[in-house]
Amino acid sequence: MKILFYKPESDDARAWVALLARALPSADVRLWTPGDTAPADYAVLWRPPPELFVGREHLRAIFLIGAGVDALLALERRAPGTLPTGVPIVRLEDTGMAEQMIEYAMHAALRYLRRFDEYELAQRASTGAGAAPWQALVPHERESFHVGVLGLGVLGARVARALASLGLPVRGYSRSVKTIEGVTTFAGRDAQPAFLSGLKLLVNLLPSTPDTDGILNRQTFSHLSPGAYLVNLARGAHLVEPDLIDALSNGRLAAATLDVFAQEPLPAEHPFWRMPRVTITPHISALTLPEPAVQQIARKIEALTRGEEIGGIVDLHRGY
């Protein structure tokens, strides 16, 4: 069995190759480099260049070392025929990412609920000439702090349950009907306005597809409660950045926490860096943990070798 591996960050690519070789000791695992056209049975990769797929029509499966498939599918949209026809694309299912996403979302929700973000701003405003502003702020009422989770896939569903466990009123939105205990769910495009209406906090965990890109826009913000909060943990393509800047400037939104951006790393000259009500993190809400990821991929390769079905196969029409 021959396995091809690619990851643009070469500093840890060899560590991934070593993990794969250890998990599949009978396999020949190699790091792809430009010009490599030798046969391979499986490809394990992240954000590959198009030339990696030249002559790869005999691959049995393509495994991604992440949950998102948008970057790979974008290759095919830009140059149809780049991906080998009929070869299944397999995304990572939860390998410790859900716990990280839950921690991030709960931290953001509690930070805004208790208005800790405003205490941070008050501390920064102190000149040091006297005591820092010493004013207790009344927390938001938990019962009216309506939270909405856009996207109820593996990660979104778990985040919605966790937020509901805090005693917050939680809604969830998905393309198809979902049932989650403790969460009021909405499905389909026609249900979006009802889902959004009066939300105090909107958490985005949608997959990035042509249908969802740009969904965090002026119209979406108009349905939220005045002075609402936005947390984007999915993809930068979901957010229309000028609309967010306008919404923060005119008070439609009170603050935003952003982990993903249209351009990453976020350029130093980007206005978000200078906006005190925007909290920025460098795409760390759910990092891929190499060892559990490799173990999952290895189990699936072994299952495919035995002719068994596996989970996580991407629906190319839906884009996830």
C-alpha cells in the first residue's frame, strides 16, 4: 500500500509522515514533492497544489487532515477536472476538535453575558494617572440572552448542547431538520429570519459552500437584537467584512469575536486590528490533533482495504 502525504507547512509534515508510518507499518508512506508522479493508493493531505493530482485517477480515497473541505473543492471550481473523478474525499470527523470548539464558544458566550469584554475596555482606557474605572456593570439577563448556532453538523450540534447546558436559551439552524435536546431548531432557508430574530449572540459554525459564503452580512445582522454579538468560528468567507465594520460602527452589533478571516494571516493593515470591539484569534478555535487524526485515518484506510464502508465521505454537491 502506497500513501502520499502533503501539508504546506513543511516543518511538521515529516512528523505526520512518521505518525502515519507508525499507524500503518505495512504501508509505504512518502511526502509529496513537486515532480512526484509515482503511483499512490491513498492521499492524505491539506491544501494541496493542483499538480499533486496529475495522473492520480487510480487513488482509492483522498483523506483531509481537517474537518473543512472548502479549500480542496475550490481547486475544482477554479479548474474543473483537477480532482480525480469518482475518488471519494474523506474529511476528519471529530478527533478532539469538538471539545476545543465548545471551550471557545462557551468562553465567548460567558465573556459577553457577564460583560467581561467591557471591563477589559475600561481597564485599557485607564491612563495610569489614577484608579482604573471602578464600575460594576449589570450582567445581561440569562433568560433573554438568546444564542443562535448557525450550522448543526458534528461540531455545531455539540456546541449548541454545551451552550444550552449553561441555562441559556439556544436556537440552532441547519439546512435539513435536526433534533437536539434543549435546543430549538430551525431548518431551511425560509426559516432563517425566524431563527435570527432577536438573537443576542450568533455563533457561526456553517460549512463554507457557495450557498453559505457571505451569509454574515448586513441583512443577517438586521434581524438580530440591537447590540448583539457575533462569533465566527467557521470560515472567513462567511463574513462580509465591510458589513461587520458598519454594524459595529452604527451600534447594530456591540462586538465580535473572530477566529477566521478572508485572508490569513490577517494583514497588519487590516482595520479589525484597530477596532477595540473586535477580538481576534489566529484560527485556533479547533486545532487538528495529529495523533488522534492519524489514528482515525489509519482505521478508515484499513476498513476501505477490507471493503468496508466508512464515515466522513464528502457530498460533493453539498460541499461537506
